[in-house]
Amino acid sequence: MQLDHIGIAVNRLTDSVQVFSALIGIAPEDIRSREVPAEKVRIAELELEGMAIELMEPMSEDSPISGFLAKRGQGVHHLCFRTEDIEGLFARLRDNGVRLLSDGVRQGSGYRYFFVHPESAAGILTEFKQPNEELI
Amino acid sequence: MQLDHIGIAVNRLTDSVQVFSALIGIAPEDIRSREVPAEKVRIAELELEGMAIELMEPMSEDSPISGFLAKRGQGVHHLCFRTEDIEGLFARLRDNGVRLLSDGVRQGSGYRYFFVHPESAAGILTEFKQPNEELI
């Protein structure tokens, strides 16, 4: 198991890219960003050794990130860990009574994933993912 | 620059060690814990590939972690990044108007460090450290 990324909810992506590029020492032009319309979020990814920081800006007022920002302000939105046995982990956590946010492992774009409710993870929304490549 | 650890404020260390050992797949007996009386905090460290998760329980009601828990509840308290030039980073951030929590780099137990105020880091208390060993 290793940390895949830290998801950070931010008000304005351009501002936060400036802030984190200065802190982490990555040139802003080396930071890739993308839109995920299904989740109504715009993401900038800062790659560090072995993991990434994902800055997430809401694309609309009904984005889940808008709700988070209104309630908590900017900050860590979720942690994501990479596993090599996503199905086994899901089953083990479900059997241990961990509160999960889906009925099964879900298919993302190039990876499978599920979320653990913050109530079962010391207040932190926690994602687990397994890239599809690792199945080959 | 790489992520050193994620500091998580928790109500009860024993409970949270159980929770995270189940999530991350580390046996509870493999998790080291220690007290840091100067900061009034008890810490359990979960080592992952290249970084660690630090669960932090307040040792008293006047611990900084008690204040955090009362205000925000359990969750990510700070992020810490490891740098190889802590003095240079401090100077660069100070010159760029980043709000820092000390007048200079501070000496910890085996490492030097400083903190950036959440206002200058998208709402996240951010620590930078350089282990003393790297100076040799």
C-alpha cells in the first residue's frame, strides 16, 4: 500500500498553482491540469516523488467541491492510497464494518476505486485505487 | 522535494491506530508510538513507501491538538515536506511574502524545520524539514 495522492480543495486553481509551485519548487508550466466534468471539478496535478498533490477547483456551484469549500474552506479534501488488491481490500473492510461509499468497487478512467466514509477513517474521506495496468 | 508525512489529529490514539492499521494493512504491533511532551502530543507513526502517516493525540487540554480537535474535529492537521536546502527554501519563501510561523529555521530533534501559515498554503498548515543526516 502506498499513498497515491492528496486531494486539496481550493477556491481558484490559478492562485493555488502559483502558491504550491512556489512552496514545492515546481515551475507552474510543468503543472498539468484537466477537467473532470462528471465530477464538476478542474484538477491541477503536482507530481512529487512517488505521489501527487491534486488541487481541485469546483467547475460549478453544484460541484461536491463547492459544498466542501462552503462548509470547511480550503484544505485537504481526501487522501488516496494505491493497493494491488482492490477487490480483496473492499471485501475485508466491508466485512470489518467499515463504512464504504459504494456497494462495490467502481470503475474509473484507467483504474478501479472506492471511497471510505470519513466516519470510518478519523474524519478523512479516504479513497483506494488500483490502476488497471497492474492487472495485466 | 518529497512528502515526509501527513499529520492527522485524532481523539484517541488507540482507536485510530486500529482504524488505520485495518485500512492500510499494517499490523497494530508494528506501529511505533512516542510522546513529545514539548508539544503535548502522543504520536503513532505508520510507515508507508517513502512517507509516513502520523496520528497525533493531545496529551492535555492545552495541547495545540486539543484546540484543533475542538475547532475542526479529527482530520488532517498538517503536511510535511522534506527538502535538501531548508535555509534556501526559508529565505526564498520569506522573500516571496509567504507567511511563516517562525523568524528562522528551527532546530528539532535530529532535523531542522519551519512551518508555513495555512493562509499562505491553501488552508493547510505546511511544514518543511531537513534531516540533520543530510548535511553530512
